[in-house]
Amino acid sequence: MTGLISRLRQLRHSDQAIAASVRETLVESLYASPQSLVIGALSTTGIVVIVTLAIGSTAILACGFAIALVAGGRIVDAFLPSHRANADELSLAKRPRRQEALYRSGALCYSALLGTFGLLTLLQSDSGTLQMLAVTTTIGYAAGIAGRNAGRPWIALSQLSLASLPLAAGLAASLEPLRMALAAVIVLFVVAMMDITLQTYGVILKATTVSREKIALADYHAAVARRDDLTGVANRTAFREQFEERLNALDASGRCLAIHWFDLDRFKEINDSFGHLAGNAVLAGVAHRLNEVFGLHGIVARLGGDEFAVICEIESRTDAVTIGETILDLVERPLHFDGYVLRVKASLGIAIAPADGRDADTLLKNADLALYRAKDSGRGMMCFYERLMDQKVERSRELAAEMEGALARNEFSLMFQPIFDLAGGHVLSCEALLRWTSRRHGSISPAEFIPIAEDSGLIVEIGRWVIREACRVASTWPSNVTVAVNLSPIQLRSADLPMTIVSALATNGLAAERLELEVTESVLLEDITASLAALEAINRLQVCTTLDDFGTGYSSLSYLTKFPFQKLKIDRSFCAGLGVEPGLGGDRANRD
């Protein structure tokens, strides 16, 4: 008995401490088997009616009528749960408490009436049969309660006591030895059923808690699986799920959905120049800014690498432009990392549903096409999807795919453009010109395939081949003729460029002085430190470096003092107006 009292005290504190989700499950267990409640209510009420009609006293009639009334109410409550609580009006925390209170009031009222009915039967009837019916019905009901309502033990224990103890009191009041012995048995029965109820509750509580913990853990893992590890925003899986949900809701809202798909321009150069930690800092910083602005009402996702997407509901195309401009501004803001100021830009493609497609696959494809067009337009640009762009973009993609195996298929070749010494009448140098004849598309212009090679990263591998092949061909020329090879800015900053040059010279027995490497002035505008280091490394090999097409960009003569060029090739557009345009010569030159 002492142990039971101690467990009851523990029950009081533990029941108050259980989580709301666990409590909700335990309350739901009260309604888990409405059929058993109905069967018990109908059978008990039937016996009560029989006993009531047999005895006929006013008190028993009133008690029997009340039992039938409460039984009917509990049956309605069991099969019409919407009467118990309105989910729209009650919070998750209040709803189970409201359900429990309603169930408890009906259960305790029914138990008290049943116990009172049994007591009245014992006191007002001399029929052993009627008394036996009342006692067995009440005790049977009490025994069933221990298991059925064990999930809410205070309800079960209260029902057990209210139904059984009045019987024990009525039997003991007769002062007959056999009846008093039966009363004692009923009390012991109550104590035993209380212990069983508490044990059952412990098992149910543990199983429910473990089940809820597993569900919570599964939900956590599901959330983690849908979150990008580096940036914390949605990953590709979550993006696709949420995107399709938004699309399905479009028809009902009548609004439009804009997908802004973008990637970071020259992001690889940050990784190459400052390391992957710097690149990670850029990705995380960009994602954080985007999420602060668009995360509450839209979808922000990192789709992999340096690709991101933002989904927002819009009312007009103007809204999409505003969002796009905001994205570009957020990306372009400087980021500080390890003492460096990192800056990137973005190229952005936009597709709008339902105008540009009604399903996720079509919209994603069209947004990607718009992104490709934006990058092709000069980077740092924003471009809407247009149906006419499909053909050009698809051709670029086809060429990119074809270029993957072009070297292995020997589709690339070199042509050489000579530079003559007009006074001496002999060739001074030859510039290597790369050509590509595709097996499927025929001859492709360098102006078309070189940018594709740079975007795909194949320019480094192709550039290695060009250097080796140019050195091989030049080794068959007269020793006073040099060969010039153009380098892409990406190739210039490739870590293995010096080794490629040394290997090509040594393999073909070409003197370093006979190789000239040309770069365009775009290297002056990008990563000056990395470009300068690369040029100095080339010069240490005794290879000549040349600045090509000077005057076509934004460089100035002051840059030339920083870079170790041996030659400067001025673009003809720069000097075409000499002697004609006042700003370039002409009258001013005559005056000076």
C-alpha cells in the first residue's frame, strides 16, 4: 500500500511534466475504441433498466434514467469527435486538454452514477439476483476501466473508485460477515486494479514517448536531408517539393510565380585564388542575405555548386524585375573573409508561371535557358525567358557536349598567321589560330566555341594541347621564327601552366625564347595579383609575354608599369583615327 501511495504521488508530478504531443496521443487513446465504449454503455444500461423496473423505487428510477442519459451522451461524444473541439479555434496545446476534460466529466459522472445505483440496489432490494446483477455489472465495468483508460490514469483510478467503493460501503453497512468479507475483497480488488492501471500507464507512456521521439528524430533527419549543409537554405530536394506545392496552389490564387535562377560569375576564380574556405564563405554569405530578404514569403535554395534559386509570388513582370535587381544587388555587396574583401556578381535568368510553363520541369528548363542567355550576354546580367532564345541556347549546349570528346577525336587543329618583316622580306613570327571542325556541326567559329570552352572549363585542357602542338610545329621552322599562342585568362591562372610550358618546350626541343604567350587586356581588370604572379612565372622560363588587343577595353598605360610584358599589340581600332580625329592626332598633333 505504501508503494502504491508513493507511485500515486509520482504520477501527479510526471503527468504534469509530459510533453504536449505525448499528452495528445494519450488523450486520443481514450477514443481509440469507441465500439467497446458503446458495447459497455449499452450492456450496462440494459442491466440497469432491468434492475430499475424490478425494484421500482423513485431513487433507483432517477439514477437509472440518469445513467441512460449519460450513456447516450458518451456514445454521441465517441462517434462525433467534432463536438469535442474545434481545431480552428483551439491551439494544439489546449485541444487535448479540452478533449480530456470533456471525456473525464462524462466518465466520472457515469462511474459515480453506476456506483450509486449499485449502492441503492444493495440497500433497497432484498433480491439476491438483483443485487448480484448490480454488483457484477459494476465490478465488471470497473475491471474494464483499468485497461481501457490506463493512458489517462487519474481518470481510470477515479472511475474505479467511484464505481467500486460505494458497493463496498453498501456491503459493509449490512454488518453481515459474508457481505463484509465481500466488501473487503472489493477494496482489495480496487487496490490491485489501481496497481495494474499504474503499471499499464507506465508501459503506455514509455511506448508513446519512444514513438514520439522516433517521429521527432525522423522529422529532424527529413529536415536535415532537405537543408543545404553549407548555407542552411533549402537544397535541391526541398526546392523541388516546395516549388511544386506553390505551382499546385497557383490555380486557386490566380497569381503568378517567378523563378529567379542564378549563379555566381567567376566563382571558380575565388576558390583558385583564395581557397575553398573563401568560396564557402561567399556561398554562405550570399545565401544568408537572400534568406533574410526572401525566406519569409518565398523559397530560397542552393541547387548545387554556386547555383541558387529564389521563388516568389508576383502580380506582374515588374515585380519580377524588382526582385531580380534586389538579388543582383545582394550578391554584389562585398564580403569580408580572413582580411580579404571578396566581390562577386551574378548572372540571373527568370521564368514566370504560368506564362512560361505550368509544370516544374518546363519552368526550370526555361529559367536555365534564360540564365544561359544572361551569361552569354556578358555576365552580371538579368534575362527573362523568351521562346526565341531556345534555338541559340540549345546550339550552345550541343556544342558544349560535343566539345567534351573533341580533343580525343582529333577535331581541333592549328592554323598559323605569319608576321612579316617588310624591310627584310622574311617571316618573323607566326600566331597559332585554333580551329574546330565538329563531326556533327562542321566548322565552328572560334568566336562561338571559345566562350563555350571557357564556361565549361575545357579551355584549360584545350589550351595545353594548343601549346604542345604549337611547339611541335614550330620546332620544324627556321630557328629565327617564333610562335605566338593566345592564352585564356582562365588558362593563365591555371596552376599547372608553367609545367605545361616546360614540358612542351622540352619534348619538342624548342628554345624558350621562340615561344610567345599572348593575353588580352581583360587580365588587367580581373585578378591582378594572380595574373601578375602567373606572368612573372612565365618570364622566369625565358618565355616572352605579350599584351594583345590593347585599347579595346578599359585599361590604361599605367597598368603596363605593373605587368612584365615584353611586347604590346595595339588594336587597330585604337589607332585607326590617327591623323584624322583631333583627339588622336590630326590638328592637335600638328599644333604640338
